[in-house]
Amino acid sequence: MASTTSGVAVDHHLGPHLVSATRHGVRSCGHAETRPTDVGPVIAQVRALHEALRARPHLSPEPATNELFERLVSLAVDPAAAREADAVLRDPAVDRLLPSLRRLCAEGEFELERSWARRIAEHPDPRAELTRFPYHRNYGDLTRLEHHTVAGLTPHPVRRVLFIGSGPLPLTSLLLAERHGCEVDNLDREPDAVRLGADLAAALGCGALRFRVGDVLDERDGYDWASYDLVYLAALAGLDPDAKDRLLDHLGRHLRPGTLVLARSAHSLRGLLYPVLDPDDLPGLRTLAVVHPYTDVVNSVVVAEVPERKGRRADAVPGRSGGAG
């Protein structure tokens, strides 16, 4: 998924001025000016790839599984196929399989990261091995895009970051720490992901990362919400619209006003791989900018802020009883 072209569409939100999509639907970029064509071949590819991935005995990295995911990603970023994204994603058969397809993608991504986290941490030269990770350049391109988007929205430097859903291979957190001087608290519900992430950071000698097992929705677990400048929400944190809404609403209620939230999303046929956020309907947050790469970088970027609320002082932030990470 390494980026090979330079097209990026940026939508700076000054208010809800776009027509909202159906709440539980996939919102694509659309190509209404394009002459209608037969979308049958694209739909057939999506259905065939879904069935082939479901039939795999496991989704750990191996040549046959890797080939299926590579074909799916190639289809998702194919400009020709994307011209018919609306019609493809509205197709009843595709709509029915989307939740299952995204779960398969999430499982495959987790297994890929877990395999590489072990491989890198155990290698005599972990730095060199890290650069061999297939999507190392992709993460670098995406993180750079995110950093500059955030930098253009705030006059204050971003120092402390909470990453929700950091996974076994916290490459974004490593890049934020080493290239941009951030301290990053990494949170994941999977103990194995947290252990592997901590082992990887130790092998690379990165002391700016901290790790903890937990669910950000757990009210019993204390988080120092007021200490964060930026909160990342991974694309795979909350795979269905209701779960994503609960996470966003929770952040909007607990973070101090002015805190930025960066949520990874997707657009067009990339919505086959990841959940799609409606930037005009983020519960508890005000959208500031949306960035849609038209490169081989798959994820879109939505940056929002926690607004001031009546009757709530900026220093009256719930959940300040304990430290994160």
C-alpha cells in the first residue's frame, strides 16, 4: 500500500454544510458525472474475494492469504473501479457482506502485525527488520499527512498523545515519537497486542511509548484526560457504526474542550476495508478537517475537536483521578 502518487483531497469543515449520508451506510466520494457502466465485474470480484477469505483456515500471513488481501487492497484503491463506488457499495449483496468483510480485514491485519512484531523484536537488527515490514512506507506517508494536517489546525505543539487501538505493531506511535517528539500512551483491549507492542518498543529503544491493556469506555479505569493534546482513534477501533459512535461520544464527554481527536476513516471503495465516518455527524465533536488521499494510502483522516459546553469549565474534566499508560 506504499504511496506512489500525490493526489490528496482536503475538506476543511466550518460547519455541517454537506448532505449527510444514511447513518449506517457507507459514504463514498461518488462520481456522479461519470457515465454509468456495468458494475457487475467489480461486485463479482468483491464477492469472490470475500468468499475466498472466509474459506481460509486462518488469516495468518502466508502466500495464498497475502495474495487475497493484496487483490482486495488493489481493488479498493483502483481509480477505475472507484468511479462506480456508489453503485458497488449500494448493491444489496455487497451491503450484506460488508460487516463480515471488514471483520476479515481486521483479523488479517492483526495477524500480519502480530507476526511482524515478533519478527522485528527477535531480530538481531530490529531497526533494519522494521523497514522490511510491507507497509512501512505506507505508515510513514499516512503519519506525515496526519501530522501536517493537525499542525495546520492548532498553534500549539502536540506533545502528549493517546492512541486507542494501537495493536501489536504500533508503527504510527513510533513515528510520532521519533520524528515529531511526542509521548504516546498506547491503549488496546488485547493483552497480546499490548505485550508485543511493548516488546517491540523496547527492542527499538523507544522510551517515549507507554502501553496498557484496557477499554477506553470502562468508566472504572482512570485516565488523565486533561493531559492529552491529541487522541488517535484507529480505523479498526469500533468496527460497526454504533461502536464507533460510542467511542466518539465518550471522548467528546471526557476530553477537555479544545482537545483534538484524529479518527482514521476511509472513502470510496476503501470502505470495503475500513468503517467510514460521516464527518458531519460525529457525536460530541466538531469536525475541523477531512483528508482523502487518492494515493495507495488507504485511510482517510478526520480531525475534530471537543467543543466548549455550556455550564462546563475547561478545567472541569471528568476522569482525572488516574494517569493513562
